[in-house]
Amino acid sequence: MTVETIVPGVLTVASAVPDPPFEMERDGALAGFDIALMQALAAELGLTWRACRYEGADFNGIFDGLESGAWDCVASGTTITPEREAKVDFCAPYVISGQSLVCNVARHPTYRSVRDLGGQVIAVQKGNTSQPVAERLKAQGAVAEVRVYPYAGIGAMLDDLEAGRIAAIMKLAPVMRWLTRDRSHLEVVQDDITVEKLGICVRKGNAPLREALDAAQARLAADGRLGALVTTWIKPRHAAFACSPGPTAAPTWRTSPCPSPSSRRLTPCISRRAQRMPRSTGTPPRAGNTSSP
């Protein structure tokens, strides 16, 4: 299948780095679930994979690059929402996950859910789908303040949580479980605050590329390669392999944590070095120990 791309023969993909296990940097090379998936999809389409870093303060700015022609698609652990679908077209989702809550259990051992945060400060990244969730908690009186950090400021958020300057962080479970592995005082205390479908997106109206990516992703799902990538890279307590489009829906709230079937417990096993990639506008801040296996 011949697919038209910005640079003929090249699939240019934007990712917001670091956001492990979806995308991270190791010694100037990219690795992670989205990286491995897009490399496989590009190969399936007979294209060369090329990565672009998105380094904006607001994650939603990554979608502007589709319209401007800076990149062909976005693969960055991106939740499918009606607001985003008004700007871009999404492929079929590949993972279903949800927001998690991280607290400093050494300082606040009794904090086990959002219900315990009355009068406290919760932190989110600008443009992340955790932001409207946290704002709703504030409107309900569940938290006193929502502190919004630049999207690349996840490392500063973790440092502030360790220092006691904030009470909690909200972000997708796979990312927070990865980033807290080497921070012994920080713990994911609540999962499944929302249910969210994640997927690749392309410029609005670019049906040929979306359909080509969907078909290639379906082939990876059918022969087990997509499921293997999910198992290899993602380690949430609550995540499901999504292999069919289904109806579009906004992230759904859960009223309480829901235990996950053991079949959904996924173990990371990093076994290959990522390809070298071109940089866009310099090196972003690192978040925690993103280079650890």
C-alpha cells in the first residue's frame, strides 16, 4: 500500500518525551511502547520511521503540529476524547487504562484515595487528561488546589511530592508505576480513577493514513505482535489490550477502585535498543529514573 506522508517514504511521528513506558530516552536513543509500535507500523507500511520530540508546555499543542505539517501522526500515550477528536482523527485504540493517584506514603500514610485529600494540593501536567479530572475534584471540594505544571515538568512534580510541597499527583497508571519504582516514599495508592482509551492520531481528514495505520495495527493485533508489545512495555495494575475501535467516549469516572483481573497484570521486559532519532529543539528535562530498565 502506498501512503502519502509529509516526507515521501518516511513516517514522521511526534511524541512528548519523557513519558515512560510509552516513550523515554536512553543515551540519545528513544525507547518505549509507542516507539516500538510506530517502528513496527512504519515497517508494515514500507516506510522509514522518524521521531520528533514535542517539548511544549501544554500537551494539547502536540496536535497543532499535525495541522501545520510538522509530523504525520502523534503517538504519545494519547487518550481519545471528544474534544481532541474535534481537532484530529484517531486510529483504533491500543490500550485501555486510567488515571492513578500517587502520594508520599512516608509523609501521609493514611492517604489512600482522592477522598483523603481534603484541603490538600494535587498536581497535574498542563494538557494532560488528568487536569479536568483534578479540576472536577476541586469543584466538588475534594481538594483545595490543582497545581498545573508544564508538561515536561513531571520530574519537578515528583521532586515536589517527595519534599512535601504537594500532596498528590494524578496521571495515567502505567506512567506513574514506572516513575515511582525508584522513589521509595512515593506510591500509587489508587488506580482506575477513570477509564480511558489510548490511540494514535493523524491530521483531521487524513483518512488514507488513518485507514492504513488501522489496517497495519489490526495485522499486528491479529498475529500477536501488538499484544506482545503491550506485555513487554506496560506495567499498570489496570490496563487492557484494546484491539477494536468501538464507540468514541470521554474518559469515564469510576466511583471507587476496581480490582484488576490477574490476566491484565503486565510485566515489563526491555530487550531491544531503540533506534537513534533526530532531535527537534534540544533536550527535554528528564523525569525521574526514566533510563532504568
